[in-house]
Amino acid sequence: MISAADPYALQAALHVLREGGLVCFPTDTVYGIGAAAGDDAAVRRLFAVKGRPPDKPLPLLLAEAGDATRVAELTPLGKTLASRFWPGALTIVMRKSPSYRSLALAGGDTVALRVPDHELARRMVRDLGGPVTGTSANRAGARAPVSAAEVAFQLGEMVDLIVDGGRVRDRAESTVIDITLTPPAVLREGAVNKGDVERVLKQAVSAQA
């Protein structure tokens, strides 16, 4: 475990990711567990550590909203939501770009993307040069952790590094909206209110949460 205030924390996290390891880190919502999305072995290990079925896709974190075009088809609807809620606690499910491949997507044709409102997390993704998995750092079915101590209790030595950034700010998971559906559907309501999404889109959205 390393403190987020340690000047070497970012480099330590990057070293682990580049070597195919798993890093747990704070975001603006809950603690996440990260693997380089382009590293098949690391992604397989992440599924195993979480106890998550490999056919259940993982969300990805980006450094900037503009990075979405590298992995997804950014529609006008997606641009509207990204410009209002990114960086922030909204995960947007979009159509995958035909050229993008990652085992994190579990073979699907969509990808769930988010730009976190947390400088360390964004710098980690930016300096790595590609998306990092953004799923919560807990065993499948367990509560999403809001502190490094909770991460350590659930995952312990199954991960390579835990970055301790204290208790997270919002303590609620991101809201997930699927804009590939008509109308768009909120798959999980979290830190962003469904009504706020509707006001930005100027249309009703369904709720499948």
C-alpha cells in the first residue's frame, strides 16, 4: 500500500499496470481496481480476483472526454452527456468502435466509459496511454469500498498495489446510462440523479436499475 500523497504513488501505479498487474485506487465515487484494458492476461486476472463472470463486461476509465473516440462511437447524445457530466460520476454505455478490442468488453459491441473527477485516476490513465478498467475494488456481490482499508480487507494480497487516498468524496457508485437504447436507459442510478440526466438530454429516460 502506498499513500496517494507520496510523490512516487503515480509512478508506482504505472509500473504495476505496465507490468500486467492490478492496482486499486481512489476515484471520485468509490475505490476502483484497475488493469490496463489492452492487457488480456491482466484483465483475465482481474475477473478472477473479483470473482466476476468473464461474460460480464467491465467499465473503462478515460483521462479526457475526447479519448472516447478511440474506443467508441461518440454520438451527439454521448457528446451532450460527456460535456455536462465528465469529469464526473456518470458512466455512459456507447457503441464500441469496430477497431477497438479488449477482453474487458466480454465480446460485446458496447463499451461503458467514464472520466473520473479525480486527478490521480485521470493522470494514471493519461500517462499509461490507454483505458484502465474502472470497476469497483470489491469481490463480486460485496459492498463497493470507500477506503483503502476496505479494499485491503476484501482483496488483500490478491492485488499488486493499493493507493491510499483516504475516504472517497461521494461514497456512491457512478450512475450508468445506456445510450445505445431508445429511449436511453439508466441501468444503475448512483451519484448522478436520473432527473439531472433527463434535464440535460431534454427527454425522458427509462430506468432498468
